[in-house]
Amino acid sequence: MIPCVNWLQPFLALISSTLLTRGHICPSSCLCPDHHTVDCTSQGLTTVPDFIPLDVRRLLLSNNWIPWIPSDFLVFYSDLVYLDIRNNSLSQLEPGTLTTSSKLVFLDLGSNNLTEISSGTFGESKNLIKLRLGNNPYLNMVDRDAFTGLTSLRELEMERNALTGLDVTVLESLPSLRMLRLEGNPWLCNCHFAKLFSWLTENQHKLPQGMEAIECSLPLDGRRVPLSLLSEDSFQECRGALTLTDYFIVIFSGISVSVAAIVASFFLASTVHCFQRLSKGSKGDEEEGND
């Protein structure tokens, strides 16, 4: 039964779009203040509403109980530029959900139950300017390639989540970034945090509340201190510390050197052996000649 519903969805959307264009009919329980806006805020919705006009540009779904968004949902709404899904029950984003949102400029996923932002989540959202991911209390992982392709992103909000660390590559991949919020996370001031601290120090002008609003826990006693009280010297002991990647490189280099040494020794031994045989052969020929 479910495959049939999925098969009929494009046709139902097309029919509803025609009706909405002619009669300006709104989806049930929603308001449409203009021809390109659908406002379904605070309607107790548990699913994304049906019969949204295909030419919608602003879709407001905040303050509901929506637990997930179909992966093909945005395929039908190529003109969408503003999407507000804050304060719902989203725990994850299906792969490919945002890959067709090329015109999207504003996206609010704050105050949900997201746990991870995986690689390629935002697909082709190259026009996205503002992204809100704050107040997701279970969000503890952001993949290093999560924001790849967001070349226009200017404002990124990831405050009050469950992040203890963040690969600085995540931020380095955002050339247009102007504003960043990271306060309210349980950051750990360990060696993994050192590179992020250096980046934040160099980009303090992008933090609206400054370094003093971001706190981290010291590794020895767990005491939380604002980053404004720390300096590069606070992570001095980390400069000689090796990461897991560094250990792999050292191990691989050691194995390579050992293999090279064995091959060289074998080649040298073979060469010496050949010379010894040739030398013995030459001496034998000389003795026969003397006889």
C-alpha cells in the first residue's frame, strides 16, 4: 500500500498545485498570506502537510511535532528559498533530502533532536546564506565534510548543542562565513580542540558574543573556563603530541623503511654472492692455464 502512495504522490502534488494556482487554496490547517507563502506554524502537525503548492517560496513548519522529512520532499519545490522547521521532533535528515534545494537561502533546523550532521547533508544548497542548527541537545557530531559546497553561507548557528569537539576543516570550508555561534556546547579543552581554538582566535570578529561566551572543560579537573582566559600557550603541550593519523604515518613509514632495508640487504647479498662466484671462477681458469 505504501509504494502505491509514494507512486501517486507526484500526481497528487501536480493536481493540488493546479488547484492552488487557480483558486489559491491553502493546505489544511495552514495559512497562506500571499501566493508564495505557506504558514503551518503551531498546528500540532505530526507529518509534513499535503497539497503544498509547487511554486511555494516560503514554507513555515515551526513549532510542530514533525519527526522526519521525506527524502524526496523538496524535489517538488524547486523555487523554495525559505524553510523554517525549528522546534519539531527531527532526529535525523534522510540522505538526499536537501540535494535538490539549489535556491534555498534560509534554513532553520534549530530546536530539534538531531544527533549528527553527516557528510553531504546539504548537497547542492550552494545559495544557502543562513543555517540554524542550534538548540539540538543531542547533536554531538558534525562530519568534516558536512558543509562542503556551502560557498555562500554567511551565518552558521550551532549554539547549545552537545558538541565536545569540531574538526576545524568544517569551518575552513566556508569561505563566505561572517557570523558563527558555538556557545553553550560542552567543549573539551584537549589537544583535539587546539586547532579549533587557533581558528577561533584568528576569527574572533565572527563570534557575535566573543570568546568569553564559549566555555570549555579543562582536562585535569574538568573546570569550565571561557576561551577568553586561554591562549596558544595553554595548548603548548599539544604541539609535540601525535594524532591518530600521525601514528599511522609513523607506523607506515617504519614498515616502509624496514621493507626497503630488507630488499636492499637482499640485493647487496646477492650481488656479493655473484662477485664471489665470478672471482672463484676466474681463479680456477688461471690455475688450469698454468698447468
